[in-house]
Amino acid sequence: MKKLTRKETAQISGGIRPDQCFYIDDNGETKRGCRVFPFQDDSGVWVYPLKDCNSCTGDL
């Protein structure tokens, strides 16, 4: 059996996009989530979230 390339492994396991990451949910399971980027509020101040990765569905 040959060793799989990184691209082949990503096809099998789904891989992640550059804007995705892994986070640990409340049950202690590692899940795929979306990166949380800093944003500007109404007054123009940059807000940096405490978590850099969160659920993509916003259920956290």
C-alpha cells in the first residue's frame, strides 16, 4: 500500500479551507469551525475577539 500525498488525504478526510480551523466544543470534541477575525465597531475601534476559532453556525 502506498503512502498517500497530502492532497489525497485531504480529499478523503474533507480537508479544511484557509478560513477554517479546529476548535474544542463543550463536550471536549474537536470540530471544524470558522476563524473569527477582528472587526471594526460603529465608532471605528478594532475589536479583537477572545476566541480565534468558533462554530461556523454560531451556536456557541
